[in-house]
Amino acid sequence: MRAVLRSVAARHGTPSYVYFLNGVLQRIRNVRSAFGGRFDISFAVKSNPNVQLLRRIAGEVETLDVSSIGEVDRGLMCGCEARRMTFSGPAKRVAELRRAVELGCGEIVCESAWEIEKLDEISREFGRKTNFLIRINPSRTPRHFGVNMAGKPSQFGIDEEDLPPVLDTIGQQEGLSFEGFHIYSGTNCIQESAIAENFGIFIELFTRFSDAHGLQPRKLIFGSGFGIPYHDGQNQLDLAELAAAINPMIDEMRNHPRLSDARCVLEMGRYLVGPEGYFLTTVINEKRSRGTEIRMCDAGFNTHLAACGMLGTVIRRPWQISKLNASGAEKEQPYLLCGPLCTTIDILASNIELPELRRGDVLAIGSSGAYGVTSSPVRFISHPEPREILVAGSQTAPEIIDITECGASLPNRKDVQTDGRV
């Protein structure tokens, strides 16, 4: 792997993101195997929307989770039919809903009573029946999740306590077909017991609301929240242990007549692509300032916001960073790693122990396959945008493919920049 990364740096330069395709596909297979076919898999496009990578992932999962018409367009570009997409997101524009109905997206996840009403109105205009799911915002989520969205005011979903009157209207919408429920209440958890407890909460809510309102869901989306280790000392999730706790819960749920035929779906992104990506940056300058060894790199929060601790991190800790050309015999010492931006907050790592660093050394930041280039303000101060490189093929004969896109995202469609009045 290190040899491949060195080759990428030499051939394509830095900053660069490098994605190992075989690793991503193997993680998908591992999830399927662990849960024994109990779940379909939905890939969250937001975690890595590169079209070339997406094209290869889409054929391995049942559905894509998209959160904008731009992501719908990306799914279509990678060859995925609209009927295999689930459209979620808290602030869908009217024009986006209209376009999703027109395209025939598989399901639209409604996150408010107003959205249900508007979607019904649009569907009737098209003379169609649109499948929709209701996102529930639970009253609680266990501890140990990186971000907890339950039990507090949230733009995501309908609060558990406010849901009954909304469900009382199910079946009254002529343009809609109720497909089921969606819950995503916590992210990036690496504790198996907490994830299992959270799934138990999901099942209790699915069961309670189906029983109370006479509903027969056809689909239940479990926002997985499966996390990955970013920092030294963190453990990877044990899939076998996690499945041993969750599989009996799903089997028991299947005994309930209202939930017996529902398709269960794992919505996941970070867990599948994150560990299989690396970010490469080069040391541009070096200095010593007031007793601190500082190394300035060609990348910072403009190219990797998350690694700089600016994507929901409360306490900044250095990610797993290695020197690609380290000999193994070099003495380690503490460094302050900075990016190229004209601001003091552009820090990749503080007091991180690394082998001796000199100008031209290339650093690799692990766990960078998710929420990288498109989650970063790449146009800030107009430094070069990072390249994206896909590594496919065998370990002995890897195929290195430049999959860099022009700009961090596709151009916005003109027709989704309004509230639907034009």
C-alpha cells in the first residue's frame, strides 16, 4: 500500500485523495456476510460523491441515499436508475421534489408534515403515486455516538412525540404511497453495544407506531451509524460481535405480523469508504519557532476539513498520519503540522510524533475516504484543488486511475435555485 501511495505522489503530485476500490468492495461483502442477508445496503452518496467511484459502488448495493438533486444527477451519471435512489434531506426545494417525482425516485423521505403535504400536491399534479418514507426523530440515542441527533431540536425528521397526528393522516394522500420509516439518529460510533442498543430503539419505534396506527411498512431504513477509527488507540468495529447482537433482534422483529415483510435497509457511507482512502500532502517548508518544530504542508482545512478537526469535532486530536518515505530507523519528535492558508487556524496536527520531516517529504493521512474533498472549502485562497485517484486491480498489478472531477461538485441546476415559483 505504501508503495502505491508513493507512486501516486510521484505521478500525480499532492494534495491527492487515494481510494482503494478492492477494499471498499470487500467491506460491502463483509457487511452482507455478517448480517446474513437480513439487510439491503444503501450507500450514502454524501460520504463520497465522486462519480467514477460511485459507478463502481452502485453495482454492489441495492440503493443510493441521495440528499439533493445534484446527488440524484450524480447517481444517474453513474448508471443508477432513479427508482434505486432514496431521496432524504431536511430542506428539499419544491423544484427538487418536483424533479424527484418526475424522475421516479424510489422513495422520498419526508422530514416534516409540510413536506408530506407538498409532495402529495406535486404527485397529484403529475398524476402519479409517489412512494414516501417518514423519518422519525427519536427522543433518545445511546451514548458513544460521534454526533447525536435525537432528543433535541433537530431539522431531521419528525419528533417522536409529534408523530401520531401525522400518522393518523396516512392513506388520505391521493398522490402518495406510504412505504415505511427511516431513522438516522447518531453517527460514527465504534462501540458495538451502543449501536445494538440504538437498533433496539429503532425497532421499538417501528413496532409501536405501526401497531398504533394500523400500518404495514414495506421498508425500514436503519441509519447505521457504524463508525471508523480516526485516532491512535481507537479500535475498529467488530462486525461479528455487532451482528451477533443485532441479528437476533431482526429475527424477533420478523415475528411481528406488521413488520414481517418489511425490507430492512442499512444506510451507510463512512464505514464503507472511509478506511479505504488516504490523503497525501507534501511538506513545503520547515522552521523552528519558539521551541516548536513547525512543518508547513501544501494542504490544510481547505482540502481536508475533517482532518483539521473542523467537521463536528469538539476536541481536536490528530488523525493517523505517517511519513511515506520513512526508513523505520529515524528518531521521532513532535511537530506542529500546518497548511498553506493565511490563518492561524489552519492546523493539521499539533504535537504529533513523527520521524524527522524535511521539505519534500510526503505524509499520508488515513481514514480519508469519506467526507474529504467535497466537504472542504477547496476554493478558499485559491490553492490547487486536490486530485482524486482510484486504485483498482490486484495488489501485484494495481491500476492507478485519475478520477479527479472539475470543481468540488457538479454545477447547480438553474431550476433548483428557486422555491418553485419559476
